[in-house]
Amino acid sequence: MTMSLTMSADDDDRVITYDQLPQAAQTFLKANFATKVPLLVTADWDDFTIRYESGEKIEFDRSGDWKDIECYNSKVPNAAIPAQISTYISQNYPGKSVIKIERHRSVYEVKLNNGMEIEFNRNFQVIDMDYDD
């Protein structure tokens, strides 16, 4: 039996090889997602995106620094989460996992597996909370 997989990238995205990712992105992926099988690697004018067979999606900026990590079928690796955020989550939401984290210029947005969304400023202070229904 032959399996065929068809995926399309957005209009501005072009499919690239894993080796064409910035070195920083490759190092991050080897450290945090080494056991995952890449499904699709794309690039556009301002970022790179890698999708995995197991459902994870990671976006990197042009330097290879992660911008967005989504792990809806698993959890974001602890090593990828800033220590201050990990500490806050473990103290205030014991047993909950981070399934999404976004890094913007001045804030981190985190989503937990219970639907809680927490926003931290650059000093890792909570500045907003919401529950995703």
C-alpha cells in the first residue's frame, strides 16, 4: 500500500529542507524535538515554520530564535520554556502542561492544557489571564 500525503504551504511560503533552517533553529530542534519526524519545513520572507507528523508546529525568526511553539498533541518541552514561567506554572497550576508558547518583543503568551491563557511581560510578571472556552 502506498501512502500519499499532500500539503500546501501558504502562498508566500516555500518548502525548504531541514538543513536550510538557520543553525540556531537546528540546534534548538535537536535539543528539544530530536525524536520527532519533520513533516513540512517552510520559509517566507520573515520566518521559518516546521511541522511534525505528531502535530507540533514551531516558528522561528530569521535568526533561528523560536517565536511560537504549538504542541496540542503533547506538551512544550520544559527546556524550551523560560524558567520563571515554568516555576509560575508549577506553583499555580500543578500538574498542568504548556501546550503553546509565543514570544513577542515584550511579552510571552502561554496556553495550558486546561485552556488557561496567561500573558507575561518581559520581566516574567503576569499581566493578563483568560480562560479559553
